[in-house]
Amino acid sequence: MAEAQPTLDDLRRQIDEIDITLQELIVRRAEVVTQVGALKNSLSGGARAVHMRPAREAIILRKLVERHRGPLSKATLVRMWCELMSASLRLEGSFSVAVCMPSAAEAGYWDLARDYFGSMTHLVPRESARQALGAVFDGEASVAVLPMPQSTDGDHWWRLLLSRDAKAPRIVARLPFGARGSERGAPVEALVVGPIVPEASGLDRSLIAVETAAELSRSALAAAFKAEALEPSFRVFGVGPAETGGYLHLIEVPGFLSPDDNRLTRLARGLGPALQQVWTLGCYAEPLTDAELGIAAKPKGGR
Ligand SMILES: C=C(O[C@@H]1C=C(C(=O)O)C=C[C@H]1O)C(=O)O
């Protein structure tokens, strides 16, 4: 005899049981997070600290995607975990995000911030990248969501990060990390900046600012990086003159580079007198790819 099909009530009863189990687990997770927050507060010695750990979040999201199965999309699961981790972060202490939003029509950074930091995190709009970053420097916001730098930018906000102070704000994440949600306007990319010590997630890219004398060519700069096995990509080439008269370049390299990495010392030596200064501005965990997220390649020209 064929087994009886479950009724709608049977299936809903199963869903109700699963929801109870899920909720119990979420309650337990929140209890552990509260302990993490207390531990972080005791380690920071009472100083006001930003508890976000983007590298740890990237590791969690990558593992989540790797072990996922079944019909629910990985992109949706990542979005759910982003909401969960941001809610956790708010349990540990105050957390808010200043977002570069020049006008109501340019809401791309807001959409990215909301997708990553969740709909309950306090987002504050600022008219320019410089103002959003200013909110972090003034302690009005924990982190800022800023446009990915381009050579054509009128205002190079990353120049405000040229500091040797270990507590200065740093680039710590890139958005979107998961799939793009519904967004307004043309798709944009952003960097997250905050007073957080950059950490390696295992698959990272680092951002370096290099100040050179005006005459140094792109190929000479690239050769010096390659000699140290640092494959450079120039995000911004030769804006200047800097305060000290040289030219500033924003360069991205694969991997995690801390300020005391000896490749930087050797790079400085290799560049010789043409080099004036090198700064590490932070790093970001490489975002999940469409292939990792199980998203089919888009047809050329389409979205
Ligand atoms: C719980 C932590 O704090 C935050 C919340 C996280 C989470 O919910 O898993 C992960 C990283 C942090 O941004 C942590 O640092 O482990």
C-alpha cells in the first residue's frame, strides 16, 4: 500500500517544530556572543572599541557556503547570516555605520551597507566619502562605507588614512561580500573603514599607499613590487603632489600584509631614492564569487 501523502497540517507541524529548534539555537548563539562581548570589553581595558571582526565574519560565511546543501540559495543563506552576525555585534556594544550617500538618487552604498550590516543596524547618511569618514574619526559612527577608490575621483578619501598610528581607522572589508541584493541605481562597490586592527581571513587583498618622486613610472613601480612577489594592481595611479611634494599611488596586492611585513622594507629598499613613503592602509577578505555562491554566469550585456 502506498504511503499516505502528508497533509498541509502535517507539514506545518514539522515546520513549527523546526522553528522551535532553530530559535533555541539562535538564543544560545546570542548568549555565547554576549560572553564574547564581555571578553572583548575586558581585553580592551574599558576603552571604547569597535567589536566588528570582518575576517572572522568572512571565515564564517565561507564555511557556511561550503557546507550548504539543498534548495535554499547560498546567496539567501549568506544574507540571513549577515543579519544574524550584525545583530550579534550590536549585542556586544554600540555599533553604527556612516554611509556615503551624496544624494537620494545615489543610494547604492546604502543598499550595500543594509545588505551587509542588516536592517536593524543604525545607518547614518553622509553627503560625501570625506564626511562619512569624518564621522568615524569623530567617534559618531563605528565604521564608514565608502566608494571603492578610482583614479578619476575628485576627492581621494584614502589620503586621510595615511597614518602610522596603530589605532587609526583602516580598510577592513569590501562590499558586496555575498551576492548583490536588489539595489538602486548602477551597481557599486565599497570599502568599509573603521578603527579595527586588520586580520587575515585566509584569502585577502591588502591596500598600500606609496609616495614616490614624480618621475617614477608605473612599470618601475610594478617591477619593484613583483621582485618581492607582490603582484600589484593599481587602483589609483599618481595623484599628487602630496604634502611632501611626491606622488601618491593606491596599490592593491594579493594576500595579507601587516605594517611590519619585511617585504615592505625590501620593497622600500628596491625602490631606492625614488620612494618617499609606504603605508599599509588595511586589507579585505576576498568576496565570495558567483561560482562559490552557485550563481549562473550572466549572459554578456545582460544583468
Ligand atoms: C562574536 C564575535 O563578534 C562579532 C560577531 C560575529 C558573529 O556573530 O559570529 C563574528 C565576528 C564579530 O564581528 C566574534 O568576534 O567572534
